[in-house]
Amino acid sequence: MKAWRFIEGFGYENLRFVDVPQLEPGPGQVLVQVGACSLNFRDLVLAKGGYGRAVKPPITPLSDGAGEIVAIGPGVTRFQPGDRVCGTFFQNWVAGGPTDESAASAMGGAIDGMLAEQVCLSANGVVHAPAHLSFEEAATLPCAALTAWNALFRSGNLKPGESVVVQGTGGVSIFALQFATLAGAQVFVTSSSEAKLDRVRAMGATHGINYKTTPDWDKPVRDLTGGVGADHIIEVGGAGTLPSSIKAVRRGGHIALIGVLTGQGEVDPRPIFLKSVKVQGIYVGSREMFEQMNQAISAAQLRPVIDRVFGFDDPVAAMRYQESGAHFGKVCIRM
């Protein structure tokens, strides 16, 4: 069996295509023939050794994948061979809130990931894939889609008619646009590309704001909400964009803190408590949330937005493309 692994160190040059022993599912496990994987920003951080001593090689990267169960271990009753499934980002987070135990089960980081021909997963760490989706589309769900779902509905308790600011057009952001639009929200999308803003408007965004030509993008958000500010901010930038998000959110509003695309730094906390803003860190979600999200995706026949699909023979090309920032939606790898 073949897998891509960082063996002796990190960096794209150290990703190796290697033979690994054939897997057999143990008690409570399922063996999955992987059909496709998808990339997240986190995967690039890991590939460059950005987690430091917290993650050590050898390790198989990528948290997100979908495929078909080819064998089940003793005691497994939720699945049968032939079932189409997605792996969960956290193999041990079934329901409730996050714990140290669940954090230690993050795929493609704390434990091996999905960039292999076959993987053994906990039967508690897989969900049925929506029937109308391809393996590539289903592979986009475990991290980006669930993060957006958690941010909007579990953390944000989004209601029809509320306003949502979505930063950029990467995987989490495009899913947030799709989910918020389905929920009847007004959606404001920021991007430095007019072409991408045209695309999000066509997808249902109420307003598009070019943050390159309008660096103080919080001002049009406040103007377009009658001076009040947005109910929700999907904050993927981090320290570089959080001050603007705090200005753009309404008093008592909600900021879902998801990413650090603009790096790390200091943020003045005073406006947060002066405006009584709820800032909630979002680190993906539980299997229970995943299953609820998939019910909504199936009911709406929603299809993830995939920018490009690369082959299993060249995952580094996919990583470099993701790193370029040219993508709109998700980047996938087909096995």
C-alpha cells in the first residue's frame, strides 16, 4: 500500500511516496479506501514544520478525506463495507464540547492523516457522506465546512435576516457564504479580487467589499447596516484583520475566530468589552455537528465549490497552488 509521508523532516522536499504495511481494522475500526482528499491552510503550516515540536515526523499529512469502507473490525455496527464515508477531523470528538483528549486525535497532526491509499479510522470517527456528492466534494467537508457550520449555527446561533461578514474566498469562507445564504442571512464578503467578488455576488452575497481599494472595510459594513454593524464576523485573518472585525461588528455581536492567515500579533481588548462582543474560538467541531451539517447539505442538495483537483502523484503541486492564494473554494487531490 502507498502513502505520502514526511519521514525525516518537514518541507515540501521531504514529502515521500512510500510503501507502508497493509492495514487491517482492529476492534471498533473501519478500513477506508480513500477516494479523495482536500487541503486546508493548516496542512500547509504542518508541511512547513510550523507546529514545531508538537508534531514530529514520520507522519502522513492532510486531515480531510472521503472514501469507501472496504472492511470493518470486530464490534462495528454503524457501518458496512461499501458505505461511502468522510473521516472526522477529530477522531475522538463525538459530541459535547472539546477536550484535551479530542484535541489529541486531530488527523494529519496529532495522528496520521488521509493522504494514503487506505486508512484505518475509528468507527466513532467517520460519518456517512451525503449521497449526492462525489468523493472530491465529500472530502471538502470535515474541516472547512464543519468549521463554518459551527461558527454560524452552534457558536453564532444564526437567524434569518441577520448579517454576516465573510473574509476572503477560501474554503471556510465560501462554505460560510453558502450556509448563511441558505439560512436567509445578508452576507458581506471581503476580497482583494474584483473577479472573485463578482463570483460571490452570483452565489448570493448581498455585498462585496474590496479590501485592497477599501482598507477600512469596516466602514462600508457599518454604513450598509445603518450604522449598527454586522451581527456576525467570520474571522479567518487573525491579528491583521481582527481590529477591523471588532469595528465592523455590532454592539453585542459575535466574532467567530477561526484562522491566522495574516499572522500573529497584539490586539487591543478594550473595544471587545466596551462593545460587549462575543469572540469565540472555533476549532472545527464534533461528529454530532458533522452529522447535523450533512443532513442540511443533503436536504438543500448543496454542492461544495472546488477550484482545482490534483492527482495523487503530485500533492506538492496542490499544496503550492493552495499556498498561492489563487484558489476560490477548495483544492482537492483525487486518488
